[in-house]
Amino acid sequence: MTPVTTTMSGSNVRISWTLPSDGAAAITSYRILIQHSDGSTLSQQINYCDGTSFVIIANRFCEIPMSVLTSSPFSLSQGMLIKATVYAINQIGSGSQSSFNSVGELAQVPPHKPITPPTRNAATS
């Protein structure tokens, strides 16, 4: 399977891949794994990237909000590369896992709001 790509699509990150060899049996699902901030843990995000969805199987991509990737369990920090890997599943079994993307979209964390609004006084202009 070829490497995964990650790109922005509005406020979502699109994880996409090319059609792998299916061994002459139709692909029935994909397993989409996203790397956590620790660099070694992987997990699925089935609310947005459920590889059993007909739409995801047909289109070979899923979209996940950036806010999901920057919160637990992924906890990606500002500027971290969003890395994913995918493998196909059919009645024959599981295919080989794709390579992780080495380039792609970086995590973007919204700026923090000040605890109290700034005020003007003699020390500020």
C-alpha cells in the first residue's frame, strides 16, 4: 500500500490513500490508525474515520476535525506532523500496513484567550 497523505480541508484534516492491491477480493474495510503525540501509540478515531463506512471505503479518505487531533488521546501539539497509516481488509484477510506519511499537515492549536481582558493604564499605551 502506498503512503498516506494528510491535507487540510476547511477546519478538518483529510487523511487519504490510494487503492491498494485487493488480491482479487473486494475491500470490505480499512483500518486507519493515527499516531499520538508520544510518537509510538496508534489508535483509530471511529467517530470520523470509521473504515467500515461505505463512503470512506469508496472514496479512500476520511476527515477529522483538528480539534479532535489536538485533544486526548492524540494530544498533538502545535506544529507536530499528523501521521497516519492505513491497511485494507477483505475476505482474504488484512493487507500490509502503509508507510507513515513523512510530510503533510501540521497540528494547529487555537491561541489561548487571556484570563482577564487587557486593560490600559499608565504602563501601557
